[in-house]
Amino acid sequence: MTQGKKIAAAVVGATGYAGAELVRILWDHPQVELKAVTSRQYAGQAIAQVFPAFQGVVPLVCEEFNAQSIGERADVVFLALPHKLPMAIAPQLEGTNTRIVDLSADFRFNDQAAYEAVYQPHTSPDLLKKSVYGLCELYRKEIAQAFIIGNPGCYPTCSLLPLAPFIQQGVISTRGIVIDAKSGASGAGRGLSLTTHYCELTEGFSAYKVAAHRHCPEMEEILSREAGRDVKITFAPHLVPMSRGMLATSYSMLEKDLDTPAALEILREFYKDAEFVKICPDNALPRTSHVRGTNYVHIAARVDEHANRLILVSVIDNLVKGAAGQAVQNMNIMFGLAEGAGLNAAPYPV
């Protein structure tokens, strides 16, 4: 990147929740100029009409996606679209100077068969082979060189970051890992759905897609890569009546002697250079409210010595570290910027 030159960015699918969060973050990024926002549904309308919070702040008008126009104007394109659409769009941008961060699942897998088993046939397998999984704290070197990033899912981000140090070091068994996770309703997207209507959601708490969620194979692929052998997990997601936020609790059997202070020390050492990973003090557990609107992940560890089990608790904002914030963090790494550029505002205290 040329010294002093701002990165030209475009958000494709800017009127979904993750897309709008990208607009919010990129608009205030000191080294980015947001050149274009696209929306098929709202083309021709000011984005401030779609999201009144942007009134008087973001003057951009939504436009129809045009690969040639976007490719000529943008150094980086964020694809904030439903699964299947990015695999059709990304090849249209190949050969331009534009780099891509895809927030769907289309480029998260290296194994085409694993993707197709839980999504649909992949129409851009050559690009899939070139994509890099954008879990920033684990794959910085690969991200820096990538043309296309598969931005991780929110559940995998919240679950993998606590587990990675222990699975890498052989501290926990690769069998019998259970992840119990809770998400706010924004994780389901902005589209209308009966389960996320106010009367269906409020004053309730429900599990869904237990042992059948599409993020499970994504997590297994990454954990297997880090362990150097096959890892299988049990994953149980839940919907909580709040707009945003995610909490994951994982349970793993220990392979080595470990107590709680030692477990916390492993996390602190592993993430000592990770700006956005915060390890809770020995006697504290994280709350989703502590990371609301931020790119931080807070992690706590407890060893249940009676059951010989490691328990990890982590929280993120599913729209920021679980989507748009991590996408911007990936962009920062790709363009050699400070990793926290545009992302390091102080968290809300309440």
C-alpha cells in the first residue's frame, strides 16, 4: 500500500446487518475511503433511508452491483451476502487489483466436499483452493498474502479461539468436545423469520439445529488442522432474546495434568500479542455486555478437577468480531495496516 493513500473499499450487500455494521466501521476507519455500497433491494435509495442512524453521517446511495465498476473503484470488496451468491461474484473480480473478504461460508472451507455436504454445489472450486480462512489470531501470515478471505462464522470465532491453544498443544482430547453456544437474534440476519419475531423470541430461550448446525463442520475442519488429526465435536446452538452478542461454553477432557491457573497461563501466553483477545482474571467470567459493539473476545477458563475436564467460556459481539469487525481486521492485515485500525474504540462500560 502506498504511504498516505487511503484504501478504497466497497460493501456488497450493505443493507443486511453485517453489511450495515461494515459501513459503520469503515466510515470511521482513518485509512479507508468507502467508495460504494450495493443493495439489490434498495438500489437508488440513500443508505440513510434504510438505516436512519446514518442520517447526516453517511451520504452514500445504494447501487446495483456491477463487477466492472466495483473492480475499477475498490482496492477491497466486502461480500456481505447470503451463501451461494459470493461464489458467483468472486470470479468476476478475479484478475482485477481488488481483494475480497467474503462474510458468507462460500470460501471458508478448503475441502470442497465438506462445504457441499452442508451447503450446495460449489461453482468456484479453483478460488476455493486459493482462499484463506480469516481467523486473524491464527492465520495472520496467510491472510497477509491472500486474494480472497473466507471470514469465519460467528459461532466458530467464539468457539475456536478458546480451544485453539489447548488443541494445538495436545492438552485436551480430540474426542468428546462439546460446545454449548448462545446467540442474539441478529445472528439470524435481517430477513423476516417467524422464530425471530418479537412475540416468538422475547421471554424465551431455545435450542435449535442441535448436532445439525452448518457451523459444526467448519469448526471441525479448523480444529483438525490445528490438532494435526481428525477432531469431532458436538455442537448445540441456542437463541437468546437479545439483539446481539454471543457466548460459547466448551467442555473438553484433559489429556495432561492441568489446573485453572495453568490453563489461564496457556491462554495468556498464546494470545500475548493478540490485541483483541482478552483473558479474564482468575475469578471472573465474561459477559456479552462487556464486548457489545466491539471487536474483542473475552475468554475464561476453569478446570473441573473432579471430572478431569477443561471448561472454556468466551463472548463476542456476533456482528463485530463475529462478522464485520473481523472482516475489517482481515483487511488491515491484508494491506499491512495496524491490526486494530478502525476497531480499537473503547468498549461501552454499561
